[in-house]
Amino acid sequence: MPLFTLLKQNWKKTIRARGFHNNLAVNILLGLTALYFIVIFFALGLFLPTWLSGAIPGKTPTQLFNGVTLYILLGGLMIRYFMQQLATINIQLYQILPIKRKTIIDFLLFSPLLNPVNFILFFIIIPFAIRSVAVDYNITTAICFVVNFFLIVCFNSLTASFIKRKFGSNFWGFFGVIIFFALIIVLDFFHIFSLFKISELIFNFVIFNPFGLIIPIGAVMAAYHLNHWFFSTYYYAEKFDLKVSTNKSYGDSNLSFLNRFGSIGDIMGLIMKLVWRHKRTKNALYMTAIFLFYGLLFYTNEYYHQQYSWLFFCAMFITGAVMLIFCQWIIAMNSTHFDSLMTKNISIRSYITANIYLILAGNILCFVLTLPYFLYGKEIAWVHLAAILYNCGVNAFLLVFFGTYSSKRIDLSVRSVANYQGVTIKNFIVVLPVLFFPMLFVGLFSLFSMANIALISLSVLGILGLVFQKQLITMCENQFNRRKYAMCEGFRQAE
């Protein structure tokens, strides 16, 4: 059976799935979002030569682009490590057929490359190559420039797959990868070495030398054979299960300290284990670490220091990263065993309280981790304090309340990336009262130079929410009881 047949079967499996058609509205929205970014990237590719021209005297736009290519490569590799979906296959069904092992491995390696997201960068690369590289040099150099980026995409895809398969099930392996990327960023930031100069040296040779493409081709082949070595070692399920079992998981660690909180602590422990033992929830948890750096886009720009609405939006986003990622689906995460959950001797109030306490703990942890942002100015400190109070006293309860409207089944055992199970238009609408209305409230008051009054008002609302948390939990409990049969019915319908 050729590789093409396996790829065709995988495509048919995707479009024939019930979820593909049931989530038509979400798919259309995602398609429009992709179209928006395509237009933005295409315009960026057209105007980038003009912006780079003369930025550094004596260097052409192509040379400057080559200087940042290594940043693009490392950034893309890091994003792929978190976001790229690992291809899977029911290998036992194919092992009894006359199919070469190499064909199955090639399918697992090359199927992620067929994702259209891989080629969105080319809407920048191709216009830039036509407008700058071909004009300043020649068509052959422009073709080498585009081919080089295609090879970079292949290298990143194969390398990310290997790192994720090798270290993805190991908690400390994950942090080792994070430390590696952080170390490169720190060394470059303190000018211990210059990635720009290294990148310019390497990719100038690749683009302008007749045999330069041997370097990226060799890198792709090395990554390809590295993956083949991994699969040759763990081709059979028994060996891979042994590998996973030897990696100590946080989900199996002792959470006995939660026992002191009674039934609420027991439920909190079960939720934490559920999050850590499934790739979709675990990867979402990892993503919060990236969202904590979101403030660098705003706080390092002096323009935003006078725009309190954007400062408050950013502060809400990063101090509530865990809450915003999990809260709307915190009930739907239990959808596969929700019927069983409703038959247990578990108080609904305890269940709601456990979820809210975990959300509050996540908010406080995010706030503590973002304390270094206070170094950017006292206005940042006041905005963060207002944001954490509002997130804990208002948004946490709002999201649990609206979370009862998420009645679409989520199977945590399926793929962890590009998985839109449980996502509906309702989830996008909920963002309005949670993020944008407070932002507009602060923006309105800042027009009259009264941003401090808006921040104090939102802080007071948050404090009142924490003071009257019992009443708010009762409100969420009553809403849960009103919606539980609708949720049970919705969760039974597998996509």
C-alpha cells in the first residue's frame, strides 16, 4: 500500500467525521480568520522590502531577512512543539497487512506537513522573493530563497515531532526544552552571542552559494533519520508503553495534601489528575506559560502606558490565563463520564466550589508569576491588582455560570492540537462580558482622565464578589441544576 493511499484514507477519515460537519459554523469562522491572516501576511510580504531598505546601511533587504531567519526557525520550532498535532494511526490494523514499516513511518512523519497552516508563511516569503530577492539578485537566488524556507518548514516539522515524541510524556523533558529555548533567548539578549550574525552568515551562504542548499537538505535528512531511529526503537506498542511508564507523571503524584479540604479537596485532586493525564488539557496548561509573556507586547511599548483600556485587557488576560483557557470547558471536560458523575454521591455545591477554588488558585499563581511586570511602572502594578481582583471576584463566577451552556461532548482521548470539540459560537460570545466590556469600561473613563476611578470600581466589584462568594456559588449551583439534564443529553451525543 503506497504512502498516498494512507494519506487519502486519513483525509477521508477527517471529512467523514461527524464533528467536521457539526462544527461547520466554527470551521467557517476559523476559515475567515485564516483568510484575514493570509491577507495581512501577503501585504506584509509586499511592503517588507520597502521597510527593510536602508534599515542598516550597506545591507540589502534579503541580507536582513537572512539575519532573522534563525529567529524564525527557532520560534517556529518552539510553536510547533506546543501546537503541532502528532499524526497517529491504528498501527495494529496495518501490521497484519503487506505494508512496509517504512511506509507507515513515512505517513506519521509527512502527514503533518499537509496541514495548510504550514504554508501560511509563504504568503510573506513568495511576495518578498519576487519584489526583493529577484530584483536585487536574480530569479535563481529567489527560487533558492523560497526552497530554503520550504526546507525549514520540513525540518521544523520533523524535529518538533521527534522532540515531542521523545520528551512529550516526560514532565522534566518538557521543562528541559523550555530551558533550552529560554537560554538561547537570554544569551542573545545579553549579547553573549548574536543570533542575527550567525543567521546572516549561514543563510547568506545557503542563498547565494550554488551548493548552499546542501545545508538545509542535510538538516532535513538528519531530522528524518532521527525520527526513523525513534520509530525503529518504539515501533511496537509494548516498547512505547514501557517508555511512557518509565516517565514519572505528575498525574500519578501524591495529592494527599488536598485531603484536609474534605470532599472539595478530593474533587480538586481528581480534576488536577484529569488535566495532567490527557494531552489536550496538558498542552493547554503548557500554553498558559506562553500567554504569561503576552505583557511584553504591551508593557515594553510606551504608547500603551497611556492606554489604560489596553493595559487592563492585557492584565486580565495574563493574570487569568488558566481561567480563560479552562473555565468555559471545565464542566465539558467531564463529558465522557458526566452521566456517571451525576449518579455519584457528590454534592453539586462541592463540585462547583472545587472548580471555582481551582480557578482562583490558577489566577493567583498567574498573578505571582507576573509580578516582574511591576518593574515597568507603578501604573502596571495598579492595573494588575485591579485585574486579579476582578478576575477572582467576577470573571471566575461568570465563566463557571456560562460554562453550563457548553453542552457539546469533549473527548480528551483524541488529538490535543487543532481540536475544536466543544467549541461553539457561544464560547466566542462569552468573551464579550468577560474581557471586552471591562476593557471598554476602563477606556470610557480614561477618556475623561478618570481611569483610576474605573480601576477602583472594578476592584471593588471583585472584592464584593469574593466577600459574597457563597451567594455566587449558590447562583452557579442553581444554574447547574437547571442545565444538568440538557448537559447530560448533549454530552451523550458523540461527534
